[in-house]
Amino acid sequence: MTDSLLSLRGLTKAYPGVVANDDVSFEIGHGEVHALLGENGAGKSTLVKMIYGLVKPDHGAMVLNGAEFTPSQPRVARAAGVGMVFQHFSLFEALNVAENISLGMENPPNQRDLSDRIRDVSQTYGLPLDPERRVGDLSAGERQRVEIIRCLLQSPKLLIMDEPTSVLTPQEVEILFGTLRKLRAEGTSILYISHKLEEIRNLCDTATVLRLGKKVATCDPREKSARELAEMMVGASLHIPEKAAAEAGEVVLEMRNVDLKSLSQFGTSLKSISFQVHSGEVLGIGGVAGNGQDELLSALSGEALTPDSAVMFEGKSIGQLGPNARRSISVLAAPEERLGHAAAPDMSLIENALLTGRARKGLDKNGFLRWGAARRFAKDIIEKFDVRTPSSKNAARSLSGGNLQKFVIGREVLQDPRVLVVNQPTWGVDAAAAAAIRQALLDLAAKGAAIIVISQDLDELMEISDQFCALNEGRLSKARRTADLNVEEIGLMMGGSSNAA
Amino acid sequence: MLKLEKRPEPSRLWTAITPVIAVLATMVFGGLLFAALGKDPFVAIRTIFYDPLFSEFAWFYRPQLLIKGAPLILIAIGLSLGFRAGIWNIGAEGQYIVGAICGAGVGLAFYPAESWFIFPAMIIAGAVGGFLWAMIPALLKTRFGTNEILVSLMLVYVAEQLLASMSLGLLKNPDGFGFPGSRNLQHYPSAHNAEIISGWGIHWGVVAAFIAVIFAYVLLARHVLGFQIKLTGESPRAAKFAGVNPTRLVVVCLGLSGALAGLAGLFEVSGPAGQISIDFNVGYGFTAIIVAFLGRLHPVGILLAGLLMALTYIGGEIAQSNLGLPSAAIQAFQGMLLFFLLAVDVLTNFKIKFRNERVA
């Protein structure tokens, strides 16, 4: 016991209808990078919220440095030396870095002293950051640095990081890992939450795997293969999507110099986007969130219109066609935001099946809806894509994120598209469902469809795409064969510096 | 400690019974209000809810129920379509007035000729008048992004001025000895919206209200347009993704509600009211907003809510004359109904949990 910093003993937390954590015990040593692994809904967030004082455990105890640790709120946890960097930042865009950091402090020093300390910490830990810059102008990686430095200023003994790399380019990930290794060398412990297995094998000393709220194992991730770790998380052997080697056919969809002003204030405008997708091909579009992904999808789905000949489908101009007109010529899309964009939250799955399936599935006749046909279509999606729901009459928001995602993708795939555009097809989806979705996309490509996958998950793009290009500040890099790329090159493409290639 | 917990999906049971709870709560607190005014609450509540239907004078009040309920239902049906899509037409009162002016104007233009086509022409004119008045906020919204709530509301006051001007000027009865107000259409057979069966209160406006209920029900349950209306209200972004044209929807919803409000005005002016006068409008257009929500924006619910609201109007009048209740008390009573309805509405989407605070 003496050599562990924090020990968790039998932590249990139940919510109505679900036990989020069931008798979870493990130890975090001094100067250890401890990974917390698990699928969505495995109970990782609840567990760290208990450590950070946001949630009270029903049973169990925590011991920090030999003393009983029962944080009643985050302030108490911070005072005891626990810091946390959340996946979603809580920063004010209109304020500068130093102002943002001082807002979170109990007794903020004056701005000049604080700026000096920020510069100090940022140099010591290799996290370049100018305290005078406005947060609104910072990239996601830089914003994360603000959050990390905010924690480091309190010299924490334990730093909790929730999915820190999901918003970073590979180069930024390397900088972050350098910082974390430096902290470890100084004796700071890190609890690192992620489901990116390679990262964990690269960085962490110990890994605790959670499944359905229970601890499955604590192991040394460097001694396990990524596949073994994944199978521990899922609790079953994992089906890896298979990619049939197919010859790319003729050009199906083409964009020519598309400029599109973003409709939302914080969106990114598209700047002369050009690409081609061939029949049977998967085009992967990488890039950090907020670089024009939503805008690109809306230009492809028909929600945003472009000059007519800027978007070509099988030789015809379709830039002025709206979403339903594109659907009727079999150009389909599935947006990133499941609730409120791809699906209406309070409407049933039947109504949501109708949402995009009306034209191609013949779900209306002379303007009158054919509910029977819509019900059959919804049932078909639920069966073929293994959507777990009590019935097709349930509201979309009653489904878990992964199940709804399967429904949304299934709804488009079953309409037999010639072109399918998906944005973040497996975001927040568990490993087994993600594999099923990727397989469905590959099967569709094998049948001759052209698939465009916009994603921030590089592993996913490496796995399924034939061609890869990256979005950076609304510009799209030249597409290159995925098989010829290494991680360095991808990072450069995402950073926007290899446009010349 | 009480805690609200979001239901995974809206409860059908609570959707159906919350209006009933709201009515009961209104009776209880309205009773307290009447008791505080020194009246017997049980007598007051009975006077409002029971006497119009079952007292010895019910033969007089029952037809009133349809006469007062029909315009409320007709207007509320139109409003509910827009409200479902998140398009807020608050100016039905204005569309009602303009519909009445246009319809009556067409009828009076033919005076004293008698022909079968005069009344149908008036109906069309009434609908067109309401439609065009509603097109003002619709076009301003779609062209310039103005707020339809403000524009449609302000146009009510413009319409009221127009009404005054018409009763004092263009439409003033030439044989009216200088009194404001038009000729009485009840005395002009071709333009009179008479009772279809004498003594029942059923005039053409009542028929139109029932047709509107059926039309709205079919539209919402089975037609693509109804689906698009519901989808837009639920989630505008998903609606756009589904190919709904928001501009078209604004025009359709405001246009339909304006046309129905205009029809209500025409049937009123050519029937129960009889003439264009300065005080022709009595607030049906505003009360219809309450009716639409009381009926949960559902056609059948609106039918029942319109009749209930008409009942409180008639009962309220009896209570005023028989018990001496001030008219403000009756209005407060009707306001309570909407208040409680909105308050218990939370139960359809949330359930109440009694939580034991655990001491950690």
C-alpha cells in the first residue's frame, strides 16, 4: 500500500437502471501513467468523476497518499492534488489564455505574475503557449494546452486526462506525450482515459480495463497486443473488417473548386475544394474537427448549394440540387450529429426512417405517406444492422449513441446509394458496432458505390480508405493512396503543409 | 427531495391526461379565487361548467356553445399547424378582422342584388383577406428575417384601425342615420350566414370548423406536408437534411392559418355579429392561441378545447350576470387554465422522482 498514490477500493455507483461501476478496485502508483480502458458506457467517466469529486460513490472508499479521500466537490479534489483535463474544454473564446486560467483559480494572482508563471510552465514542459493570445484564435491542440497548464499550475500529484488525443494531429500528440513523460519523470501520476490502444501501449505503464462497469483486468499494456486489449474491452473476439482488393472504376462524383461560405458564425468556410471519387473506392478525409467537415458534408448532401457544375455526379451537374433531388439520383449522406441532424430526437424510428428514405423507398404516394411501408423499412434497418431497441416505435433519443448510429448508417446503406458520404461514422460507437459499420461501408464499395468517409479517427481511415486527403482550415489536400502514406506524412497533410505534394 | 428526471420518450398517458389535470386544478384554484371574492365557489364553478349545458335555460346556451366554439376551433386549427413547425402566428386576431372586412365588403358590394353565388364569393374573399394579411409577416420573415411574432402581433393593431376606418367610412351603412357600422348582413338574405337547422346554432362556420379539424387530422397523420411540419418543429436541422424548404413552410403555415382566421371572421360577420362595427372583434384570435395549446396542438384536442373554452365564456357570462362576478375574475380564471396546462406539461417529458439525499 505504501508505494501507491491513490487506491480505489470497491467503488460502486448505480444509476437508475444501470450499475455504472460495480466494485471497482485498483491502485495508481507514484509516477505511473495508468491507462483506463473500456468501451463507451463501460463506466470510465463515472469512475473518474468520483475521483474528481463530481459524483459520490454509493459504496467503497478511496485512499490518497495513505489518507481517506472523500472529495465532496472538485474544489476539494483539486486542493488534495488531483487535476483533470476534460475532453470538452470549458474556455471562453473572447478572453485570452491568462484570463481564462485565472477564472478557474481560487486566488488568482495579478495578470502579469500569472502570465510569467504560464510562460514558465509552458517552457518547462514543452507546451508552447502564449498567455496573451485570445482563446478564440487557438487550435484545438492549443486549447488543450490551456487546460493542461491550468492543472499544472496547481502542481497536481495526479492528473486525469479524458480522451486527450481525440482532437489532436499526430504531431501534437507527440508533443503531448513528451509532456506527460516529463511529468511522470518528476513523479506525477497520470490517469489516462482512452480507447486508442496503440497510444496506450506506447505511453502507459499499467492499464485497467473496464467492461460494463466491472474491472476486467489490470495489466501491463506493453506486454499485450492491441488486439488482445481490444478483446478484453469487448469481452469477445473481435471481427476486423475485411477489405476486398478492388480496382477503382470510373469517376462517380467530382467536386471542382468549391467555395462555400459557412452559415454558422463559428464554422469554417470551404476554399476551392476539388476531388474525385471513383466507383468502388473509399475516399478518407481526415482532419481535426472544425476544419470544414460539416460544411463539406452539407455541400455534398445538398443542404448547401454550390454553382451547378461545381459538383458533378456521373457527368451531370448537381450543385443546384437539394437533398431530396440528390437522394433520388442515389447520392446519399449521413451527417455527424446523430440527434438533431441525422435524426429527429423525439420522433419514432419509423418516422426517422421516413426522414431520408421517402423518395428511394417509395414511402409516399401522391404526397400521402405509406406508414406500412415506412414501418417495414424501419424494421429492415433494425434487423439488418442489429439496432438494439424494444420496437421501431421508440423515439430516436431513447437509443444509445452506438445503436442510433447503426440505424442512421443502415438507413442510407439500405437505400442502395451510388455515392455515400458519411461524417464520423463510428464516433462514440463501441468497437464491435464500429467494426460492423466499417464492414457495411466496405461491402457497399465492393458493390461499386463510391464512399466518402469524413473522420477524425485516423486508425479508421487507415483501415478502410483507398485514398486519403486532409481538411485543414477549409482547404482539402491532394488525395494520395492510403497504402503509400506513413503517420508523419498524414500529420503534415492534416497540418496543411503538404499541399504542394 | 423532488427531482425531475427526463423520460426516454414522451409519455402517451400523460399527454392525454395533463389537460384534464389542468382543468381540475383550474376549478380548485378558481374556486379559491371566487371564495376570496365572497362568492360560493361551488355555485360559481357549477354556474360556469354545468349550467350552460344542463340547467333549465340550457336550450338557450347550448347553441351558443357551437357559435362561440366554431371560430375558436377554426382559428386554432390553423395556428396549431404553424406552432407545430415553430412558426408563431400571434396575429390571428388581425387576420380575422381583415377576413371579415374583405368578406363583408364583397357581400355589400352586391347589395341589394340577390344571387346564389354571393355567399360563396364572400367566403373566398374572407379566406383571401386573411391569407394576404398573414403574407405580410411571412414575406418579411422569409425576405428580411424579421420576427413573425412581432410583425403579426403589431398588424393586429393596424387591422383594428382599418376596422374602425371601415365602419366609419367606406362600409358605413348609408341608411344608418350616421351611426358607425355597416349594413346588417342578417337582413340581406344572399349574404346571411344563417343557421342551417333553426335553433341548433349550426351555421356554415361550424361546418367549416369540423371540416378543418378533419383536414388537419389527415394532413398531420398521413400527408408529407404534415410530416414536414412536425419535423421542422422537432428539429429544424434534421428537417433541412430531409429536404424541407423552410421558406415554403413559413409561407404555407402562415398562409393557412391566416386563411382559416379570415374564414372565421367572415362567418362571424355574416352570421352572429351581422355587421362590421368598431367593436366587431372580441379576441377570438388571441383566445384561439390558448385553445391550440389546451388541445395540445392536436386537431381532436383542439375540437374539445374549443368547446371547453366556449363553455367558460358562456358560463362566465352567466356567472357575471347571475352572481355578480367581475369580468376580470372570469378572465383570470381563463388565464389560470393556460397557466396550469403549461405547468403540468412538464410531466409528459419528465417524471418526478423522490430522492433520498444520501450522506456520503
